[in-house]
Amino acid sequence: MAPVPATSGKLIRKDIARPFFSILFAIMFSIPAVRTGHAGADAHGLAELKNASYHGLQYGPVKLSNGVWEGPPFVEGGSARPRVGLVEDFRFSGDLKRDSKQDTVVILWESSAGTGSHTYVAVMADDKEGIRNIDTALIGDRVKLLDGKIEDGKILLKVLQAGENDAMCCPTMLATRSWSWRDGQLSENETEMTGTLSLAVLEATKWTLTQMDRQAPVIQGAEITLAFGNGRVSGKSACNRYSAAIESEEGAGEIRLGPSMSTRMACPESLMRVERRYLDRLSHVTRFSFDAGRLTLSGQDQDSNPFTMLFSQDFS
């Protein structure tokens, strides 16, 4: 299959036991994902945001404690309960209200102990008593975030969301969602559909591996990078440099990588183990997507064990 051409588009950025959900959502949403500010500075500190009150959610106003709120069980004595949390590293600041003051936009997730997870955009501003949530709006169920910013008095979010024929688990439609500040509240503008998930959105982007799997952070000192261009991926694999062909498969987000070529430098065995594991997984990748600004590459390894590697974008 011929290499996927580049485009002018640009990547912008449940009844289960309580301990399981605590671990799951901490893993999913606590990893640095995107730039925490664009033109504007990060107006409000993370500690403030993790312990602030938020309204406009399905379960009413909630006050987070260290980034999470947990409600009473749905059934007395049961373990399933509503939970809300802050996506810690997907936030950005700017002048949304056009009053020459910095507002901060954050993302909240909300779980009802089912398979779905609603996502919200919330705006934080300062008042006489400190930081305050001035409004919150629903983004949707299992909508995946690529990037966000405040521009010309609007919140702009690049998202991956379900199309008309998509299963909710596996969205394939790229879109720009936007909200303006009107009459003291967020008002969503018309959605701009920008295409279908394809390798074109990754052209000329660079990434750094942060998680070998959702429960396996990369060991300290093991630098693994991934760059896309001209139908190939390349980068550093903890020790050596590597390169491999990449092609789109039939379904949106489905990909196939060819055999990798690599240099043959010798490194400490700890790095070589990481490198071998990474290159093996890379050769078994069958799908890519996004998760709170991170790139995800998924597949099954040589032992048929499913995996998902997570990468943060390098904007340098």
C-alpha cells in the first residue's frame, strides 16, 4: 500500500468495586498529556483546581478532594457509586470573557459505574473569595480529546467523537467543538466536522512514550520517541535508533507496521530490555487513537496479551 500522504491539517492539540475504579481513573487521567497553556499563562495552580467545587454535572455540585469526588453508593451497602475527577494535565488559560482577565479551562470526567464516562468542560475564574467554577458544559460520552485552547473569546477543543455508525467505544470522527461566553454562561457553537481518523492527523508529529501500558510507566532514563512522516515511523527506542514503515488498514484508526530497522549500539541491559519490549509491541500495533491529548497505540503482543502504549506530544 502506498504511503499515506500528508495533509494541510494539523494536530491541535459500572458495578465494579471501588478500589478498581480508583486505580483505573488515576492511571487514565493523571499522566501529563498536553501543553497546560497556550498564549495565556496557567492562571490557576493545579492544587487549587484539584480541590475546587464544580457545578453543572449530572449529580449536582461536587467538591473535589485531591482531584476526585465520590458519592454515596447507588444501592445501600453496594460498592458502585458515582465518581467525578479532574483530568489533571489537560488545562489551558486565556481571556474567555474578554474582560482582560485570565480564565482557566479544565476537563472533568464523570463515571456512573457503567461502561460510559461523561466528559465536561469547566471554566474557572477568580473572585473575592478565590477560585470559582463559573460554568460547566457537557462534551459527551467517551469523547476523546486531542487538544484545546482559548482563542478569540472561544474555547476550542479538537476531539475524536462517535459518528452516526460508530460504536461508542470506538469513535472515528474528528471535530472541532467550541463554546463562547454569552449572558454569563457557556454556549456551544456549531460543531465543525474536520474528517475521519486517519494517519494524516499524525503526519509530521513527534511523541514521547510515557506508559508501556496503562499500568506500566516507562522506567526512568529510558527515552523512547516516535515520529511520523512520509509513510514511516522513527525515533529512539531507549538505546538505538529505529525506523519502520506504517500503513493504514481498512477501518478508521486501524494501522499496520512493517519490520523495524535499527542501529546496533550496546547499552545497559536494563535499557535493552525496555527496548526489546517496545519494539516487539510496536510490531504488533494494530490501532491508534487518543486519550486526553495523548496518542495511544494498541494491539496484542506475541503472547496474545492486549496492550495500550501511551505517548505525550513533543511540540519542540
